[in-house]
Amino acid sequence: MAQRFTLKDPFREMQLFNNRAVFALVLITLFTFILIGRLVYLQIFYHEHFSTLSHENRVNIVPLPPTRGLIYDRNGVLLAQNLPAFGIEVIPEQVPDLATSLKTLASIIRIEQDDIDRFHRLRKQKKAFSSVPLRFRLSDEEVALFAVNRHRFPGFDVVARLMRNYPLKNTTVHTLGFVGRINVNEMRTLDSSNYSGTTHIGKIGIEKAYEEALHGTVGVKHVEVNATGRVLRILKQRHPQPGKNLILTIDAELQRAAEQALGENRGAIVALNPNNGDILALVSTPTYDPNLFVMGIDKTTYGALQNSPDRPLFNRALRGQYPPGSTIKPFMGLAGLEYNKIEVNKKIFCPGWFSLRGDAHKYRDWKKTGHGQVNLNKAIAESCDVLFYDLSLTLGIDLIHTFLGQFGFGKTTGIDLTGEQPALLPSRKWKKRVKNQIWYPGETLIAGIGQGYTLTTPLQLAVASAMLANKGKKIKPRMVKSIHDPKTNTTTHIAPVSPGILHLENPNNWNIITAAMIDVVHGKRGTARKIGKNTPYIIAGKTGTAQVFGIKQDEEYIEEEVALRLRDHALFIAFAPADAPEIAISVIVENGGSGSETAAPVARKIMDLYLLKKNKNNAK
Amino acid sequence: MLNKQYDVAKMNAQHESGRIFSSRRFHIDAPLFYALVLLSLVGLAILYSSSGQDMDSIVKQLVRLAAAFFAMLLIAQIPPHLIRYWAPLSFAIGLILLIFVLFFGETGKGAQRWLDLGFFRFQPSELMKLAVPLMIAWYLADRTLPPQFKHVIISTLMILIPTVLIAKQPDLGTALLICASGIFVLLFAGLSWRIICSVVVLAVPLAWAVWRFAMHEYQRNRVLTFLNPENDPLGSGYHIIQSKIAIGSGGIYGKGWLNGTQSHLEFLPESSTDFIFAVFSEEFGLIGTLFLLSLYLYIVYRGIYIATQAQHTFDRLLAGSLILTFFFYVFVNIGMVIGILPVVGLPLPLISYGGTSMVTLMLGFGILMSIQTHRKLLSK
């Protein structure tokens, strides 16, 4: 250490230190400015950005689903309501010993492994302090059992949620339809903000067609949450606006009576007011309970409905396509009169069959022995086929197509329900397009008696009958009479729509056909004379029998021998009172045999109920 | 190794000691004292907010502050030559305790930092925060300055040994701090620019080596998260993202005292300790942070002033290192909270909730005051 002995120089050391101190000061200042620069960057330039993030952090928007609108019938009978459904929900963080509690609870009320699995699955997705559903659809007894033992289950509670309920159950299913859980496809097309709190949506029927009005507008609650998501307070709230209530044109009593009148039969009934298109009853049997679908139907039950040969899920009134059979005859007769192809009193001879010139094929009449001498009136009243074979041949398919088209056949009626079928009114063009074949005269013949390609829905038949009743005034059938807004307590009436009037060259032709239809019911030999007895009002009607099963030439149709499902469909159309119609009706009983035997009595029951009850009410 | 300076110092020390016990003068540096009191008050105010208006925390912090101020004033009464006298011994004790901790230390939060002495738990690394700059200043003050190369090497070794021991615990923040405090002494002692430049150049491969071999997984994660916090928003990036949101949403004027949502709704983790600056920025905005930075800067400038006024090399080196370390504390903490430095877990001096490091820090200020006030006596 002695080789390089350097003397300490206090003055030099101090200068050196001062130099370094200045350097340190510069560095300190520099680094401070780096901090300030960064703070300016965060707090001024990016202030808005971070403000937004901070706001998003603390504010959660909770949707408040609106209450679905109620549905009433025309007389104020409640058809669709929202009932509290009870379930058990658990707040996991409040449960000291979850496993034991679940086990104990299972000994009191029914809890299946599925429930427990779902509970644990949901629990993982939720925060510890939020409620997790364990059981749905508790029975009243279960609710009571749990309530008694409530103290033993901290963190468990019975929770009520509003669930759609249809008090008339099966009776209204084909008109109201039902709501069900929103599925993935629906989610894609829905207004996601308005439906953010909604779990159910109208699937079919009125519930679907009037979804927008029934649903209402979602409300929102802005809540302040902390980092763990716990709600601390409500910042602001916009209440949901409940859905609008619907007042239907349906008469629940009539609807039920119509359903009962069909009994065990498969079939459909449409009854409407010919003056304004109000659907009074719209029935399709068999039916099913729509309430099953609200809570989510189980697979077995659904499978049974789906695979039943009676097809209960199928709405026959709107979608069932049947050959109109003889119910087409009043319209055909009117066409003949209108186009001057038939005279009112001209008689032809009915031997029980008809054949085209140069063709050996015999077109049969339903009455093997024939009707003898028949005019138009008798041909409708007794449903002679031969006269109509002759008439349709004279008219030709083109005129038939044009004229029947004016009654709405082959087109949808425009009813405010979804899923309606247009059915089929055949024409040359149609056959060329679909079958790529020319039209044969034989096909014109059978079209004249409502067989062959011609198909109609029960709804179309009812609407067409209403036109006969109205002497040409067209109607658009409707299900909803008025809409009630519970918020403003105002009711908006929906004005009935008439798509126009069918003007005939000779308006008296309406009366000729109506008279013939009255004879169907009240005439001595009318096909529906059985229902014409003891009526305080006059019915104009027409029976029909639609072939399901083709009969070969020279074969007898023996009802007993034909399998039940191959039997003819029975049809009946009617309106009453004939002079001032208040109800028009169409009835179809699948495989019911003959219209006069099965379909007409059903119509009579409905008309009795409606007209007699109504008269009683008027009398009061 | 004797030289003239040493003898003079010794003489002065005897001279001084005679004076102190006879004098009734209370040794305190008023500007520093008031600035520190003001800083503590700001700290209490923001702690009141960040703790969710918890009086319990306030009282605890007040007790700690009182203890720390008491310790500071106590040290301030001790003349610097006595402090210098004890420097080698405190360094030796600290080193022994650090080795002891390596084998018998208590584990807390995944790190072995504590030594349980039965009646209280003690972190030897806190002692080293003072002992290392003391030791290096003691060692270099007796040598000619600027230091010769071999003295630099010996100093470096004396810095690195405790640094590595503490980094092993692992406590990266404190290790960095202690390393820095030693290096600051070397810088003030006049470490040649050539060495400084070479170290900076060598730092890159060294950093790689440290990354590769010396760092724990969690430390690497911290660095990675620092480089890209959005990578892992719910994991290790969460701190930085939430802290930036807190600061940025504060804007110029802040959300107002007690109105910070980020901290009160628990989005900001460690809002009372390491990340308290974010709460401050959220509630008081840029204006508040500029005030706080000015306060810190004032204290630092005062410290540098005290260092330049000191008449002994040891005093100068020590004062310079202590005050620069204080700034290092502030810069690293704020730098990590505002997202320009990795999260190393250093508290914000006198603002963050917590005790041990505060006492150490105030002891440092006590030494500064001692240097300042005893110099005045001497110069008369």
C-alpha cells in the first residue's frame, strides 16, 4: 500500500462531490419529469378512456324483464296469465355445510340427482353470494313442507318467479299457442337488449303472432358493484313497461263447447261472426296442455305427443287440408247461376252416375239409385253429384278456378295467427307447373263435387260460408278484438277489415243458394234435416263427405269394412240465422263418415249455444 | 491505513461529543421535519380513504408514525462520528443475521424474510438498508477519492453479498434498494465515468443472465406482466390495469377525497400499501399528484443540500446516498403504479400503510438531520 500513497485532498473531494451532487440533481429532476409526463399521459390524454373503464368496472346493468300481457276472451274470461311458480334457490356462501343440507333436504322433498348435478353446474358459473336454483316447480305441499323446516336450512329459500299459465289448458292451445324458453335460433333474431331479461317467448298461436305487443319493454337497473360483483346500491332504475293485454274475439264458453262437441274425434271447428270476421271458436282436436311447454316439456311426454298417430300438435283448423267434398256445391251452384250455365228450375235426370262422352268410366253419385229428376235446389239440398258433374263440365275448370278463387279458396285468409296454410285450388296452370301435365276433363268433374286436387282448410270453409251469409261481403278473420295498455289504462279497438265485396250480376242468386242451403237443414229431404228440428232460428248449411280412400270401379263402399282411418271425412258448413246471419261455421270430423251424421250435429250444438245464449243475454 | 484526515475526524469527534452532552440544543432540521410531517398528514388522509374510513388503520399508522418520528429525532441527536463508528459493526451484524435468516427464517407470503426473536419479529434486510450505505461510506471515506479500482471492487463485493442474500429470500424490491444505496455511495464518491459506462454496457448481458438463472418464476412473471399487462388481465396483469384505470380516471382534478371508486369498490388491490399512489391520483387528480411530487422533490432537494453542506466526506457520501435512495423509493413505487416499471413491491415512503420500512426510512432522515445540525455546531 505504500507504493502509491496519495494524499487526501478535502477541497478536491468536496468539489468532486458537488459535481456529483449536481449530476444527481439533474437526474432526479429528469426522472421526476418522466413521472409527470406519464401522469399527464394517463390523466389528461387518456383520461376519457380510463374514465370509461372505471365506469364499466363499477356499474353493472341489470335487465328487469317486463310482465307479459294477459289474454282475455271476448267476455273478459282470463285465458293466459302469469302465476308465481315456486322453486328452491340456494345462496352457497350462506350454507355452512352444503352436502349435509342437500342430503337432509332430499329427505323432506323430492330432489333428484339431476337437480343436484344442475345445481352444482350452475353454482360454478355464479358468484358465491348469488342465488342458484336447486328445484323448480314445487308443489304446494312441498312449499309447505319446506316452509315448516325452513330454519334447518340457512341459505335455502323458496323463490317465486312469474310463469305463464293457461287456466283453460287444452281448450285454448290451438288458438293461444304457448310460450317456451327462448332457443338459440330465436336468440339470433331477437332484439337482444329488449329480451335481455326475458326467458320465454311466444312459440305459436296468439302468443307468437302478438309477441311484440305481449312482451312489453325491458327495464334496466344500474347497480354499483364491487370487484367481487356484489351489488352495493342501485344508481338508477328504469321500470319495465308491462306487455299489452289482448282481448280476443274468442268466446271461451263456445270454444269449450265446440271442443266437447267433437268429443274423441279428430277434427276441427271454426266459428266466426260473418259480419266482422271475429273468430268465435277455433278448435282442433285432439288437444294438449300448453302449460307443459312453458316449464319445459320432458322428452317422453313430448315424444308421445310428437309420435301420436292422432297428431295432437297439428292445428287442423289452420293447417289441416281437406277435400271440401259436397260443401263446395253451393259455390259451384252460384258459379253456374252467375255465368248463366244453369237455370234455376231446369231439371236434369240423375241415374246415379255420370259419364263423359266416349268414356266408359262411371262417375258415381253417392246415392246409388240416383236422385231422379233434380233441379239446382234439390241438387244442393239432397247433394246430388250428377247435376254438379254436368255443371262443372259446362263451366270448365278455368271458370271454376276463377269463381271459387273469389271466395278465398287456395289462398290464406290473412288471419292474425301464424302457420296458416293456403291449401289448394287447382287450375290448368297449377297442374302444368306442379305435375307438368295437361288438365283432363274428368278432373273437372270431380273438382265440381269438391274432390280430386281441391283442398281447403276448415278456416277457409268458414270464411267462404261467411261470404255466402253476407251475400258477397268478404271478411278477414281475426282473433284479437282490442288491445289494452295497462300503463295508460287505454283500450285500442281494432277495426274489422273487409277486403271488399263480391258483386254478382244478379244479387238474387245469393238468395237462391241460401234457400237451397236452408233446404239442406230444414227441407223434407235435406241431407242435414236431422239437425233442423226444433230450431228457433233458421240454419243454412251444407253437408260434405270427403273421400280419403279411393274406391275402384264396381266396388261398394262399405263403411264397416273400411279401416277407421280410411273412412271418409265428414264436413259441414253453415250460417245462421239465415236471414240475418250472426254465426258462420265449418266443421270437419276426420274419418267421421258422413257429414250429415257426425259433422252437422256438432255445428247445431255450437249454433244453439251461441244464438240462444246471445238471445237470452239480449233479452235481459 | 492511517492518514491525516482520519486523525482530524477522530479529534473532531471527541470534540463534538464533549459538546453534545453539555449542550441543551435539540438537533432537528426544521425544513425537513415540517416537510415530513406534511407528507405524513397527506399519507394519513389518503389512508383514511383507501382503508374505507377505517379509524383502526389510522390509529395504527399514527402509532407507527409516532414511533418513526421519535426514532428519527433520537438518531438526530447522535453526532455523525458516532454513527460512523458503529458502521462496520452494524454491517457485520446485519450480514450475520441475513445468513441466519437464510437458515432459520420465518416464511411469510412465500418469502423467508423474518427472524423471530421471540418477543418480536425482525427483518434483517431493514437493518441492511442503513448498514450498507454506512459501510460503503465508512470504507470509502478513509480512501482517496475518486476511489481506486480495487476499492471499487471491494465496495462492490460488500454491496453484492447482502444484495444476493436478500434477493434469495426472495425480496427483489429490497435487494434492489440496498444495491442502489451502495452504488449511490460509489457514485457520490466519484466513481469514474468509464466504469459507469462499462457497467451500463455490460448490464444487458448481465440482465439476461439474471433473468435466466437468478430469478424466481414469480419475479419473471412480474417482469413479463409489466411488459404487457393486458396479457393476463385477471391474473398478474390485474394490478397494473386497475391501477392505470384508477389514475387515468382521476383526470386533472380527481374524483374527490373519499370518492375514488376503483379503491373503494375493491377493484384496486393493495390500495393501502404498495398501490396507494393510485388511490391518491384517482381522488386528487393530476393537481394532487403534482403537489405530492413537489413535496417529495422538496425533501430530496433539501437532502442533497444537506449533503453538499456536510464537511466530512463520510457525512457527504452517507447523506447523498440516503437521500438518493429515498428518491429511488419514490420513483420505483410511483413508476410501478403508473406502469412504467415492473411491480417490485416497494412502498411509497410515508404514505403507504405499514411499519418496518417506515422506521428505517425515518432513521435515515434522522442521520441526515444529525449531519446537518452537528455540522452547524462544529462550524462555529
